[in-house]
Amino acid sequence: MNTQRNPFDSPIISLGEWVLTLFITAIPIVGFVMLFVWGFGTETNPTKANFAKAVLIMMVIGVFIWIVIFGAIFTAVISEMEM
């Protein structure tokens, strides 16, 4: 018995639902939590789940880039203070 959902059988997400999704993700803490709920929930439309996972991946990449840039700036400032 195949329990996987076929993404082609999922209903199309309307424009209004996408606008609401983007609005909810813009709310600071609620949006972050909802991305996990949508991304890893079992009852979520596969299109919205993939969107949530993609946003979470982009957030991780952004945080990593931010840390690298902040580290480079911090290192440059510290090295200038020692001179």
C-alpha cells in the first residue's frame, strides 16, 4: 500500500492563500514557527511545504553568510586595535 501523496493530486494554492502565507511569514516569531509547521507537517500542501523548506534553507544560508561577514569585520577591527 502506497501512503505517499502524489503532488499532482494536491489542490492548487490560490493567490489569496499565497498572500496570506507571505503575510504570516513576515511576522517575526510566528512566521518562523509556521515555516516549520508547513515544511514538516503531514497535512500541508506539498507546494507550500516545499516553499517553507526552501525559505528555511535560504535563512540558514543567510545566517551563515552573515556570520562569515561579521567575523571578517570583527577580525579586521581587532587586528587594527592591536597596532
